[in-house]
Amino acid sequence: MSRHKIAIVGGDGIGPEVIAEGLRTFEAAGVELETIDYDLGGARYLKDGTVLPDSVLEEWRDVDAIYLGAVGAPGVPPGVIERGLLLKMRFELDLYVNQRPFKLAATDDQPGHDFIVIRENTEGTYAGEGGFLRKGTPHEIATQGSVNTRMWAERAVRFAYELAATRNNHLTLVHKTNVLTFSGDLWERAFNEVGAAEYPGIETAYNHVDAACIYFVQDPQRYDVIVTDNLFGDILTDLGGAVSGGIGLASSANLNPARTGPSMFEPVHGSAPDIAGQGKANPIAAILSGAMMLDFLGETEAAARITAACDACVDLTGSTREIGDAVSSKL
Ligand code: NAI
Ligand code: MG
């Protein structure tokens, strides 16, 4: 078995607590990793102003993956860590796909169901286009542009088709084409043309994002794989988390599918300063994100075993360590 080289960013608050459980789980699953710790996040910024040095990015070009807990601490001005660390990683490492799986438990009137959202992760309104005019005056203006590259929409769409082909051959585009008539038009053509030319066997559907919000709550069974833009994906995936077990279970991958550099894997939740240091954080989201990492690195068997072990523990209550132990004991 090859030894994977993993950059670890525990980060702030509960981040290091949940990452520690992830690492213990991988060990229990018999996966050998070479880990390198990086002290980054809100606390580091408050200590010496460091956010994400270029020298660290250089080192990361040489690792197989990045495993991140959560970053952000009280007292750090908004945007410093989000733009300076998380978005910079996405842009610099070209992590152009954000993948988030959702699992709905079976209920009395519905069988269990799972679906995946693929969010374009590098442009749209998050590209940083825009600015102020006359800032701070009564006549100030702020603009925030949405950047949509045909090739970059296509690469996200193509990834989603490929994923759909490994599942149930069904893919839904979510956008707001009736109002966003420029970006929506580009996305819709990219979606339809890539599908028709390269994936004729995949059945497609389209939902406006507002309708998708209703379906996420009332009829998520209609979805198998969804592809959407950066902002819609950000909001929709939080809704997905809320309807499928909550923030303690929500995992994610920020992928560079071309593998020109490492991909980054993190639980969806933040640093939860309200419960940090108390052993109350649920580590399942971090462990599942780690399973996505192992899967992406080719450790498919270990990844499947860890995911199954987590699935068997989703209803457990207990301390961070107790839940981590319970997952490990299932391995
Ligand atoms: P949060 O996700 O940290 O916490 C929201 C609520 O969920 C809190 O009540 C918290 O106790 C609870 N919670 C979160 N994770 C949990 C877990 N694993 N087990 C049990 N309960 C859990 O979001 P919030 O409060 O908005 O942000 C706190 C800090 O985290 C901020 O500095 C924010 O910027 C940062 N953040 C970082 C993210 C990242 O690193 N990707 C993502 C979201 C927020
Ligand atoms: Mg979000």
C-alpha cells in the first residue's frame, strides 16, 4: 500500500478535536499516512498576522491531499480567513469542484435516499470581481460581479456527468435562468451541449434554485446528482445539511479533478467556538470527509468501510472521543 502524504490543518476551535478523531479512524482502518501539521487559521492570524503564506502553498503542491478541520476565531475581521485562506486555496490549487453528499434516513413513509451536490467552486460571485465607488459617502455604490467562464462551467458540468454515470444516470442543473439571463444562459448551454455530445445516456432535469429549495425539503428523492454554480451551491448545500442529519454529519471535498495538485477535504461546519475545548463536537463530519479523501486517493475499500462505520454511528450521542471510539470499534 502506498503511503500518502497529507497536509493537516486542524485550524481553530473544534477543528483540531475532530481531525484527531479522523486520524485515529484511518489508523484503525489500517491506512498509513505521512502527515505534516500546519498551524494556520484565526488563532495563528491573531498571533502574528499569518494567513496562508506562498511558501506553504508551494509545499502543498507536493502533498497528496489536505485535511482541514475548521478555521475562524472570534476577533478576526470578516473575510480575512475566508478570502485569505479558504478561497485562496480554492483558487490557487484550482479546487474547482465542491462535492457534498447527503444521506436521508428512512422514515415511516419514505425509504432512505442519498444524493450529491456538485458546486462550481472557483468563480461566479465568489471570483472577487467588483468594488466600491464613493465608499463611505451617502452616494456610495458597491458592485459584486458574477464571473462565468464557458470552459470552467463546462469542467464542473462534465465532472457532474461523470459522477452521474457511476450512479443512477440522472443529473439536475440548478440555476436561475429566468432572471440571470446571461450567466444562466451560459450554464444551460454548457449543461445541454456537454450532455448531448458526451453523455447521451444520462437523463437530465433543470430546476430554478428557489424551486430546488422547496424540493430539498419536500421531495429530495427526485435528486441523484445536482450541479450548480458557486453561490447557489453554497446556500443549497447548507439546506441539504439541515434536512439530512445536521451539521455534525455534513462532509465535503474540494477537488482538483485534473489532479494537477492536492485536493482538500473538510467537514462543512466551522470552528464552533461555543463548544470548543469541551469534547462536545461530533467528529462524524470530519471522519466522513476523511473517507472522501481516502476514496479520492484510491483507498476505496478503506473509505467504504469507514463510511459504513460512520453510518452505523449517526444516531450516537457522546463525547467527541466516545463517538470516535465507536466508529473505530466498528472497523
Ligand atoms: P459553526 O459551524 O462553527 O457552528 C454553528 C453551530 O453548530 C454552533 O452552535 C456549533 O456549536 C454547532 N456545531 C458545529 N459543528 C458541530 C459539530 N461537529 N458537533 C456539534 N455541534 C456543532 O458556524 P459559525 O458559528 O457560524 O462559525 C464559527 C466560526 O467558524 C466562524 O469563525 C466562522 O467563520 C468559521 N467557519 C469556518 C468554516 C470552515 O472552516 N470551512 C465554515 C463555517 C464557519
Ligand atoms: Mg456555506
